Amino acid sequence: MRERDLVITCLWRTDEFVISDSKSLPSEDEAVLTIDENTSTITVRIPKNFSLINQRIIERRVSSIAKSGFTIPKSRLRIGARFEVSIIKEEAIPDVLLQVGHHYSYDETQISQKTVTQPVTSARMSPDAEYIPTFLKQDQAASEIHTIARLEPKVEPKAEPEPIEETKVTLDNNETIAGRLAIALTKISDIYFTKKENHYTIEYSAGRVDFTVENGEINVISKKRLLEKDQTLNQAIEAAKL
């Protein structure tokens, strides 16, 4: 029997982990899986540029490895089964927090809780009385000013907004059915929907499905990562035909 001292590093490629054959360290933009037999651990690092859907797909694949192990290519060796899993997700920091000089002030956040204890008195003026600044009152006694000129602000006419042209998009029956299938799968998880001519692809937490729609019928071309007992896709297809 061999000693339990194997450590492998894998990189995420599209929808699977592949053993890295590079001697240099992986880049920060790559998802990295490390299986260490010395500590019986599986460690995964997911960078911040990965979407929520890709994160869910990676987590599902890691869960599968922890249950049945990872098969090393060109051998019958499987490692990682029942190992302890640790997933490290890097969070994206908002750009405003990276600006030079940006900080939070404790005193500013507490302004609304301060209580004014000193009474404030305000002068009341008759509604018919005309307000005259103090410096004008002083000059008025000396130079006998009797009138005050007021400048009214010039109001510019508002330009009428240009009418917005409405664009109507008409979907054929096949596109409508493909859209219904996508909506049905959103009840399970977030989805990533792409279309190329009459070929459609939907990525969601349970897996990936490629299909076409012809004459109102959904034709599944391929399925990836979907379990045989998982009936969610079949149920979504039936719902899209209604």
C-alpha cells in the first residue's frame, strides 16, 4: 500500500477541474482546487470575478468530489472522498472604498443622535412688513433712501422633450417556448441564457442544457452535470409547452 502523502492542484476549466501541469503558481483570476492527503482536506479558492452561477456550479462539483473522490487521469486512483471541504470566496470591494482619503467618521454617524439643549429664539416679522437688511437700514438714515430696487430672476422657457419612438419586438412561437423554459428554470436558481441562431444554452445550478426549438417542440441536444434522477429539467420542459 502506498503512503497517504499525495497533494494535487487543479484549475477550473469551463465545467470541470483539471490537474495543473504548470510549475508556476495559478493566477488570481483562476479557481483553484487543492486535495491534500496529508491533512485529508479539500480546499477551493474562488476569485471575485466569478459569477454567482459559476460559483454554484463549482460548489456542486466540489460536493461530488467530496462524496466519491477525484479520479487522477491515466490511473485508477481516486482521492478526496470524505475529505473535509473548505471553500474560500473572494469578495469584490466597491470602488468607492478604494478611493484615496475615503473614510467613515464616527462623529458624523452620531449627529442624528445629538440633543440640542440650548433654546433657539427666532425673530418673527409681520407678513405685510418688507424685509430690509441691516446695512441698508443704516445707510437709509444717512442718505434718506426711500425705495429699494428688486431684481426678479429671469425664467428661461423649458424645452419640450422629444417624443420617444416605441420599438415593438415580435417573437415567433419557437422563441416564446425557449423563453418559457428559461423562466421555468429560474424558479430553481439563477440562470445564464444564450442564443445563437436557433440554438439555445441555459446554465443553472443543477447543470447545463443545450437545445433547439422546432415547430413548437424542444429538442435537447446535450446535458451536462445533470443527475439522472433529477426531474427538474423535464418538468420545466413540460411547463414551457403549455
